[in-house]
Amino acid sequence: MFVHEPSKADLAHWTKLGSSTLNQDPFSCTPAWQLSYRDHAYPDRPLLIRKSGDNMITLCQATDRSGQLHLAPIESRWCFGANLLGREAVSLLEDTLVDIEKHYAPNFPKIVVSGIKPAGLAHQNLRTAFRNQFEFSAFRTDTQCAASLSGGFDGYLSRRSSNTRRNIKKQTRRALDAGVAFERHSPSTPIEAWVLYERMIAVELTSWKGIGHCGMAEDNISPFYRAMIRRLSETGDARVIMARFEDKDVGFIFGGMAGRIYRGQQFSYDEDWSAGSIGNVMQAEQINWLCEDGATRYDLGPLIGRSMEYKQHWTEQSFDMKSWVLAKRHR
């Protein structure tokens, strides 16, 4: 029932289905996010991946704190990505229940379904198909934010406040006048990805996040992003801008594509440049690049806590998502 590693064909199909705008956070539905998390966090967890036509379910076997086995999203730290992909994915999961029941008899494991749009098609289908067999309990709720890139860079700016537009233009002009240059990178080999990631980490260590040991360079998260950029290099979907001054890297912004939707991941800059608004300038440079390439949306991820409030200046859309635990009813 379980697979060790999905084939290249499976990965391509998974990426296509995950990138669908039916999903709340398309990039986080793709193997670039899901399997990168497994690579660094739980590489030995067995995968349960089933596909049928344009539908796929992606689960893994996990153990909760009490030692009980359950079937969980592959990325289970944030549960951003949907693990039921396609309009008929609930039916595919329903068909798979027979195999799950046989494999785990006599104890049917709980199933965690993630990244579901509240009151959306998947949620409605789940309730309809499983309400007599399973008890539903909410696992977590999140809100993601995004910005339309319709109309290109000028269209994007037209949806910002006059103050934000003025600041972006002023800060960009000031950075360029100071001699800051911006390099665009989309690594196409694992070696290119490795070298670029090392440059990013070197910048991160000079940032307030690196200095405070709370950023991308930390051992508990760095392998995740390293695996992600490596996987993205295999599909050409990484998008990285390096900010440079006098032959030195002073900032970076990093994310990846899911079809025509860009998902931001991390950005950072040398603390010596904190007064220069270099972070805002890199955001604008990345958006300009995305618009030139025909991207349609910029996903900035979750709106959680005060540290994420800055995203509201860059976005005008929000998407709610829920994750549910399905527990078999005892008769």
C-alpha cells in the first residue's frame, strides 16, 4: 500500500495537480514543499500516495504523542498544503479506505486532511461521503494572504496605497543611486542550487534573524529550505534575487513557482542595510520579475501574529484554510 519514493511521472503529475488554483496554497501542495519537509524532518515515514486520473491523495504514516499511528499530511508542521488533490480526490480516498482498513486491522488509524477551503468542494464532499463513518474534529485553522499580479507591475502598484507606492519608488531609487545591484537566479542543477543557497545563508547570518538565531540558518529549518531549492532546481521553479553592493551579497529574496503562482519563502538582508529599506526594494524587484514572466499571483503565506503584519501592505487577498482529523466511529 505504501510507496518508498514517487516516480518522476508521479512527481510531475503531483506538481501539476498541486499547482491548481482550486487549492488555497498551491505551492505548498506540491512535492517541492511536501517532500522537502519529509527529507529533513521525517525521511523514514512511509508514504501513501494514490492517483487516479486527475486526482491524488498524499499521506504518510506518522505517530502522535501517545504513540498511536495515524495517516497525516506529509508536511505536518504547518499543514499548509492540501493532501486531497483534484475534484474527485475524496472519492479516491473513499476507495482507499478498504486497503487502509485491511492494512491496519483491527485498529483503523485517524486521518488528517489538510489545507481545505472552509465550505469548499472538498469539505462538502468529505462531509457527504464520511459523515456516517467518521467523526470530524478541527485540527487547525489558518489564513494565507496573496496579491494579484494582473496588469503587470503597474497594475500591482495600482492596488497599493498611495503611501506604499510612493515609498516603493523612493526606496528603489535610493538603493539604485547608492549602487545596489540585483541578480536574478533560477538554478537548473542541484550544484547551482547548493552554491546559491550557501550565498543566501551567508547573508542570513549577517541579518537580525541570523544574529538572533531565529532564521533560515538554524539547524531545525535550514535543511528544509536546502532540500526545497534543490528540488526546485530540477523543475526550474526557484526564483531568487540577490542584492549586491561592491561585489558583496547584502540581501536575498527566495521563493518558488507553482504553475503561474509564486509563493514567497524567505528574504533577508545584512543588518548594516536595515536603514536602507533593502527588504522592501527586493520585494519590488521580485514582483517586477514575476510580472515580466507572466505570473498571475504572489502568495505571501500566513498572516500569523504581529511579525506578519507587514504583508498587509503588499497584499489585498486572503484565503482561509482548515485541517480536519477524521476518526472512525465505533459502532
